[in-house]
Amino acid sequence: MTGRLMLLDAASLYFRAYFGVPESVRAPDGTPVNAVRGLLDFTARLVTDYHPTHLVACMDADWRPQWRVDLIPSYKAHRVAEEVPAGPDVEEVPDTLSPQVPIIEAVLDALGIPHVGAPGYEADDVIGTLTARAAGPVDVVTGDRDLFQLVDDDRQVRVLYPVKGMNTLQVVDEERLREKYGVASGGAYADLALLRGDPSDGLPGVAGIGEKTAAKLLAAHGDLAGILAAVADPASRLTAAQRARFEAASGYLAVAPRVVRVADDVPLPAVPAELPRRPHDPEALAGLATRWGLGGSLRRLVAALEARP
């Protein structure tokens, strides 16, 4: 694949669209379509402003993979919907958002934009794998800081991170990681994230090691392995308190790297990701536009596809 690949963290983006566009935006039958229309408008802006040649919407086939839960049982545990039947965990989402996801997928199909997920893996892992496969520059579009770990200036991988809803995008490259977090690479950001922990993902981190302390330790010792070597070395400059904190967290640190770092080897088929200039199925698209009242949002995306260089 040559050209510029854009990977959408679809769930992250349609969540933002859902909360960024009023629920009063509805289809003719009264069904809310605010997430659908918000995502279509956002994608039109991305195509116009960043000129991708290839685009894939990456989906959460499994938002809480069992293999991650087996390693850290608290992983995303607080997001599990209560009072659900026995079986796979169900993520607690707004009642009017879930029905919009199949509409989004149907519109992408009619446009000819692939949406890809993999059983047993999160969208982050799909993004990590497609990024690893890419031969050219990659733009990862996400509202999830976890994917900052993929930033790699040498490979021209950057993250486009929405701030202030979806109106402003921040370009996250290695310079931004140094300025904001005090780390020099995406790999170092992954180490910082697992040391700091993340309550929103149920990751405890190392007690007493916040973001700034984690950054200082990484600057001094290079990476997580270097820090752990210093913990094991009585002659290292770690304080007694720091050494005790890392020793207490040894069980967590033994498994956290596999949980926090995105997979880059998901068994995905080849994805025909070249961005179409015209809809793949105009008749189906017209039917979806009428049924769901997608109006100007869909027209703007189609126009953006047709107008791209």
C-alpha cells in the first residue's frame, strides 16, 4: 500500500460525535442519527484537510478481550453494563447510540470505505496491526490517548487527536510527546501509560508514581526494562520509597505491558483500503440517505471524496 493511510478509531469517534451533535438530529421516523451525521461530517473534513489516499474505519469487535481481562481482571470492569445475561461482557453505552452503529456500517459499505474488526481484539489492535503493515505515512484519528504509543516520526506515523469536541484536531508527533508528556517516543509513552495507570481503563499503575515521576524515571533509565533493572540493583539511585513501590507492583508490571501495548499481529485479511472517488453502491446509498435523513452530511462526504486530489 502506497500513499497516505488514515485509520479511524471508529468507536472513539462516533462516541464523540454522539455527544457533540444534539440528539434532536433525527431520521424521518424519529430515530436519532446524531452520531451518524456527526461522523460523516467529521470524515468529510478529514478527507478535505488531510488528503488520505487510503482509509479504514477500525471497529471494536471485542471491546474488552478476555485475554486482557485474564491478565488484569480490573481491565475496563467498571464499564460493563449491569444486569446483563451470562455471556460476553456488554459495554454500557447510551440507549440511542447502539442502534446507530449498524447504520454507520451500512453507509460505509455503500460508500466503499472498509470497516474492519477482529474477534478477540479491540479497534486499537486493528489499528496497531494495520500501522505495522503500512509502507507509507499513517494518520491515526482517535480520541483515545492510548494510541499515542504508535507515534513514530521515522515511519511517519502520527495521531490526529480531537480536542474541544470534534472541532479542533491536535497533531501528535514525537515533538508533541516531548512537550506534553516528557517522553521521546510512542514506545516511551506506552511505558509511561502503564506506570501512571488509567482509572478509565481499570489500570491501577504503580502506586505513588504519577505522570511526571514516570517521565523522569524513563528519562533516567530509558524504558520500563531499564527501570526494573534499577529496582533490582541496590547501587542504583532509586529512592527506597520508589524501590518499595515498584516491588509492591511487581505482579502488575509483569503483565501490564501486554495489556497496555496494542497488538501489531492481529490475523487480519488484506484490506482493500484505497479511498473511492465515487460511492461503491449509489442506489443503496440513496436509500440510506432517504430512510435515515442523512441529507447534507452525506452529500458533503461524497463531495469531499469526489474533490480530493
